[in-house]
Amino acid sequence: GLLTTLRHAFNRPYTVQYPEERPTLPLGWRGRPRLIYDVDTGDLRCVACNACAIACPVGVIKIESEMGPDRKKILHRFDLDMAGCIQCALCVEACPFKALVMAPEFEFSGYDRQLTLVYDKEQLRIPGTPEIDRAREFTQGALKKAGAPAGERPAPAAAAAARPAAPAAQCPAAPGSPAAREPAAGQPPRPSREASTPAPSPGADASAPASDGGGASDATEEKGE
């Protein structure tokens, strides 16, 4: 309410007198892809390998090359259609020679699409200063941290096969099996379930019957006599 209004009343304005004043863009700003050239020699780092054009998902990069005197490719044409560029920076990530950078730019307006939004290699040149190399390294590092491309990610079936197999569930052994009679590790032995015959006392007659059934039959014979 009123407290918020009073708090913002003492803040400095964020208005920039554009175009006389230009805002300071942060590191890693994804502007227009530019071709880096060496400051000492003035030669472009691009070797016309066509990796950036293949990696571009919207196909806005057109490259033509020619053979040089030493049988090496020389960049003859490099066109960028900024009207279709989505500023994904995949071309910067795919470049193996560190020849592309997303320049800190944001002015891409024009009155004619063919004349102002399609840039050639001369319009895309930018010196390879330490600031430009730092911006390129920041962009490539941010893309690598985001994750591998979909083509390099393992399929779900392959990922499941790579996992270690889970231990099989232990089923209880049958009651009469040897495994059931063996005690577990760290436990006392189990008593045997088989009935054992009690040992005779020292004073008992060895010829006495061992069961009650024998005594009953002897008593029946005496009554008959």
C-alpha cells in the first residue's frame, strides 16, 4: 500500500536515455552470432567445416567454401538470416574452432528484410578480444551444464539394463528341507522335532516291557489261567 509507494519514491529511476545512453549487457548475453577473427593477423577463425550450419535447428546459416592453394578449405560465403534466428547458441556450442560468439547486441530492426536482416561474413566480423573470448566460453559452459543433447542421452531401456540387478527375494524354505533345519547365522541351534526314546533309569529291570501295551497283555493271560 502506502508503505510500498513511499519506499519506491526514494529509489533512483532506471530510465536510460536511449540511444544516447546504452545499457550495460550482462556476460553471456545471447545477441547475434558473430565470426571471430584474430586481432594480430585479421584472419577469420572459421575453416568452413559446416558444423554450425548442421547444428542450427532453423537453418538460417548458409556456408560456401572453396579450395585454397594448399588444398585447404577457405570460407567463401557465410550468410546469417537474423529474421529466423532463435538465438539458441547451438552454433556456438558446435563450433570446434572457437570461431563463433553470441555478441552482446540487441539492435536488429530494419526497414528491409533482405538488406538489413541477412548478414554476410564481412558484416559478422568481430575482433577476438579477451572480452569476446570470455563471452564465448561462458556461453559454451552454460550450454554444457544444461545437459547433453538428446542424441547423447541413454535410452530408457539401455539405462535400465545398465543398473545393477536387485537381489532376489529370499523365499522361506520348506519345513522338511535341510535348509529349514539349519540355524541362521548368529542364532543357537534349533532342537530336533523327532521324538526320542527316554533312557531307562538305573534301577529298572532291563527285561521289563518298554510300553504299556505289553503289560496289559500279560495281565489278560494270568486271568485266563
